[in-house]
Amino acid sequence: AVRVQPLGDAPPMTWAESLAVNYTDGIVVLHRGRIVYERYFGALGPRGEHLAMSVSKSFVGLLAAALVAEGRLDPQAPVSRYVPELAGSGFGDATVEQVADMTTALDFDEDYAAPGSRFLAYARAGGMFWRPPGDDSPATVAEFLRGVAKQGTHGEAFNYRSPNTDVLGWVLARVSGQSLDALLQDRLWSRLGVEADASYGVDAGGTPTAAGGLNLRLRDLARFGEMMRLDGRLDGRQVVPAAAVAAIR
């Protein structure tokens, strides 16, 4: 029954009304580790997996921060040190930190609706959009990344571009010697006390789509958030280094 005032000229509405206006599929609210509010709508229920979309980036970023905190990943190293295949792309001379922070300078505009936007080719490469007959755009995310050119100077400004996280996922796979899904399983999923499996969407080459492909239950997403709130600890166990959480903050 709590009333909220939306931005703009919209009239006040209740919290419950806001969930419908925002097309909410499900919501879980924790207070000091306990569920105090949980609702599901439409096709989603407590046992359903929901596509995390770009929240997937938070998992990849945390894995990177953990490997940096452990000294296994050098944030100042150029991407090409870990992924030589990207040496000729716009990512090649960017540092791992610039990729993680999205301060790379790239010829890529993440405009979902602009005519001619390269995002459509990127989404098709990741298996997110249908590929029409005769389409000759890159067939996998790796192929797309190799074709992204540099435009400007890295490190000067933040610009939200999803391909950065796919590059970071590629770096993590090389550093760890594991696929991204296996790394997530070992470092997070097996340690969070989750109640269900998660899954990744993959491109045509079978590579997990790091920037937006994670699917999981809402309660398990809440566990992840609670772990972050507690400086990387959950149920008395240090899941990730506290330094990784501090670096993200």
C-alpha cells in the first residue's frame, strides 16, 4: 500500500501498482538476510529461471575482481596479452581494467533502436536475435569482437558497451583455463548455497554470452546480492575475497 511518486507528470501510485506498470515478472526483497517480500507474475514462479540480461555483467565483473585480488589477473595488462586473437581489434591495446570499467574507445554504439546500429549484428552473433536467410554478419561473439575497431583514446570516458563484458569473459576463460560457466560454478555457484541450477545462453560456437546470458532463480540472485552486502561472505563462508567487493564499491 506504500505510495510512490513516479518521475515526470505521472500521478502517484502504490507499490503494487508500480509493479504492474513496470511489467515486473518477479521480485524478492531481503532485509538482513531474510526474505520480507516476494511476488511472481505471469509465467514466472519461485521455481522458474529468469534471464538476468545485463545483470549477468555483475557476475563476470565480480569473477574478474576476485582473480585480480588473488594476483592471478593483472588489471593493467593489455587485453592482447591474454587474448592474442584480439590484438588487431579495438580491444587489443585496452587494459583489462578499461574493459571491465567500460572506458574503452570503440567504434560501437549501443543504440538498440537506431537504424544501422551495429548492436543488431552483435545480438545476432550472440544468438539473441533471429538471423535472416543470407545474413553474412559474424556468426559468433568472438568473430564479432575481432571486427570491432578502435575510435578515440582508451580510458578517457565511460561508455556503456556490452561487448566489453564478452571480452572480459574471454580473458577470464584464458586466465582460469575454464569456460565461463565452469568458472562461475567453481567460484560462485557451488559456494552460495543455491537452491537450483543456473544456465547460460550460448552463441553458435557454444560460448556463454557473458554480457547478458545468465538465467537463474530470483532467490538465488538474492543470495548473490546478500553475499555482496556482507563483503563477500555468506553463511559464515568467505565466497570471494573482501578486497574484490571493496574494489567494486
